[in-house]
Amino acid sequence: MVEQRSVVAFLQWAVREFGGADFARVLFSTSLTFDVSVFELFGPLVSGGCVEVVPDVLAVADGGRDLGGVSLVSGVPSALAQVVGADVLGVCPRSVVLAGEALSVDALAGLRAAVPGARVANIYGPTEATVYATAWFADGVVDGVVPIGRPVDNTRVYVLDGAMNPVPVGVAGELYLAGGGLARGYLNRPALTGERFVADPFSGDGGRLYRTGDVVRWNGAGQVEYLGRVDEQVKIRGFRIELGEVQAAVAAHPGVARAVVVAREDTPGDKRLVAYAVPAG
């Protein structure tokens, strides 16, 4: 349950960061069921820009329409990597915004080579914190892990251990978010809301923290680096997937005795959901 005022605050940050030339003509390629669509649709419309609607981000390669004037493209890294890998990127935007899953160093290098003049942003955020929570704008050489950056406006970031104590720079911990962008909780799911939205011990005003379940660390430059998950949740093409739920669905089939589900990435950038089943009998 995300409040309208949180969306307004998020858009104020987006307009200040991308307004004007970057939001002049934005490629709207994200499904309305994905929170990134709020950025692609309302960002340009509240700042005087226009929106070029296409079926998905792969449309930048089909050559069926004139997209030469597109100023900003956003998408899931694995999808944009397919376009860049095929060497058919049909636009030359001012900005490329990546979100929804981890960005690899190789994917970043490919995008920089494909659109050498564009500003590349790697942005992180769960829907529970109103679309985006941290942002990193590519500059300089990246060695190892591509950062997800620093908190956006109206957001606070904590990297905590199992006892909810802050961890030192370079030490892995769980990412917690705070600020005006936090959702009220999950509709009609009080137990899950209580598990994920917890009391904020650092605010002193009865505020809350959102427990993301993501493992991160601070680097020496004060940027957050994403390392993985604390549970079985995975991301494939930007969708959050609970492996246990899929595994239970497969195992419920009468022809299946036992099952296990994993996310495999046999080809870099091509992550797939794979189920292994032992047939009944």
C-alpha cells in the first residue's frame, strides 16, 4: 500500500535528476505491473516531456519506428544486454537507467560501448519504498561490483547485522530502508507487514524500517554494493520470485513426487528458472 504523497516525493527527485532534456522524450517500455513504469510514465509527463510507448524494451532494435529522438531509456539490465549484445541498439539516448536486477561489470561495459555519450545510472529500489531508494551514476572505472549508490531524497539507508547493529565499511549486512517513501504495508497481510516493516531503533520518533532481505555492504566511497539475498528469493528479468512457492506448485502436481527449483545462469546475462522433478512412482 503505497501512498500518493510518496509517489509525488519520488517524482520530485526524478524530475530534479532527469528533468528537462533527459525527460524530453522517454521510451515507455515497462509493463504497468512493474513499479518502474511510474518513473517512465509520470516522470516525463509532470515535467513537460513526452512518452514514446512501445511493447517492450526490445523494440529499440526492431527498426519499425523512428526512435532516434528518444532522450531516456530505462530497463532491466538483462533485457538491455540482449539488445546491446545483438549490436542493434536503435537509439542514442542522453541517459540509460538500469533497475530491477543486479548490473554486472560486463553489462555496464557493453552499454557504455554501445552508447558512449550517454549517462548510465544503476538504480535500486523495492516497491515497498516507492520505486527507487538508491542511485549510482556511472563515472570512472568499476572494479568488481557495480554499486547501487547512495540514498535518493527522503530515504535513509542502514546496513545492519543480525542484531540490527550497523556494520563497518566493507562488511556484508542486510539492507534496511527508512524515510517518507515507505509503504503502509501489505494489503490484508498483517503478519507479513509486521515481519518486513519493523520499528526503527535509530529515529526515536516511532518510525519504521523496511527489511529488504538484500545483502549489501558499504564501499570506501560511501556507496552501497549489492551482494545477494538472505533468503531463497531470486530476480529474473526484474520479477521477484520466491523459489519455495514455485517449488511447492511443482510438487503439488500428481505426477511429481519431489521437486526442487533453482535459478540458473548457464549463459551470462540469461538467467532462467529451472525445476527438477522426481516423477511419482
